Amino acid sequence: MHIRAVLFDMFDTLVMIEKQHAFYSPAVKSMHTYLVEHGVDVCFSGFRDAYIRERDALYEAADPKMEEPHFNVRVQNTLYSLGFAKEAESNIVQGATDAFCREFMNYTRLDVQAPETLRQLSGKYKLGLVSNFAIPECVQRLLAENGLGNLFDVIVVSGAVNTRKPSPEIFKHALRKLGVKASEAAFVGDTVDADVLGPKKLGMKTVYIERRPQKDLETTRPDQTIKNLSELPAVLLRL
């Protein structure tokens, strides 16, 4: 069936995360600095340990159901465990999340081929973004700052809909918004389970972009494999 829509993964597909994900410790430090400046009197090691404990507990509860609570929830739970009762929607929690996001963004860079590739596809296909990330506002900010936001017809981020790839629900959500069937869509991404197995189970075509070695790739069998985004327009014509 003719491809009408192309959906993309975000991180390490369109936007690269640099330095082997070295952002995490500095981002947690930035959160702590913000919170101390706003009256949360706790040492960094105490905050870091509480954050990791609450983050891991949240993952343990959410992962089996492929859910993705907003990052604000883990900040709220961390503060609560330290004796500070703050709601997820409070300014201080949202400010801490924003501090994490801003530091994280320092460790990202736009794939140099992404803008031109997306412009070539825009108008020929409906374009969508489906990303696993607990801070949807951060995804929106990165897209806007890199001039990509207006190229997508739909943007779905796991932290905004509380479901993450490879759950079929996040793909269905994007397909409904685009008004296309799974068989009319192709998904482009760099991760075998989330970006190949997930959309494949729904009947979407899959394009795997090689960013690093991954086991199970041979048995997963994406419909097409590319090494860089510039190959994508020609590859889509073969699906």
C-alpha cells in the first residue's frame, strides 16, 4: 500500500544525545541547585540518592505496563520522600524539571541531515514524531530551537500521554491524529524494540537507522535499513 505518512523517533534519530548520555549527573545537579535556591534545604548527595530511589521505583511500577509518568511525578515523589510536600503541578516542581531539561539540552545536537530530509518529505507525506521522553516540553523546546517544530503534523511524547514505545497505544494515538492506517505509515528510528518491533506489530513499515550495534537486529528484520537520514527519501519510495 502507498505510504502516506512517515513517523520519526526523536533521540539518536533526529537529535543526537552526545557524550554517551553524560548529561544525567549534571542535570540532576542542576535540579538540586534550583531547588536549594527555592527553599529546599537538602544536601546534594541526599537529594541525588532520594531522586534515584524514587526514579527507580517509578520505573519498576511503570515499565511492565509501558507507561511513562511525566517527569514532574518523580520530582514530586523525591521531594515528598525528603519531607517537602509539593504537588506535581506546583511551580517549584515544574521549575526543577525545567532545570533538568535545560542541562540535558546542552548535551544534544541536531543531526545535520535532519532539516533537509524533513523538508524534502514535507508536503509529500504527513509527518509525525513519536518519542519516549518523560519531559514533553523539552522535546517541544528542542524542536522549536532547531527550527523543526512546524514540519510535523503531529508530535506525541510519552510523558504527555503516559504510554511509551513499544506500546501499540502510542503509535495508535499518532496514527489517529494523522488520519492514516498503520499500513499507510512508515516509522523511522534507531532502536530495535521501540522503533522496529513496536510499529511492525501494528502493520507499519519500518526503517531502521544504524547508529550503533544492536542485538536482535537480524531476527527483527526492519523493512529497510539506512546509515544516514539523507538516504530516507529514496528508501521510502521502495516501501
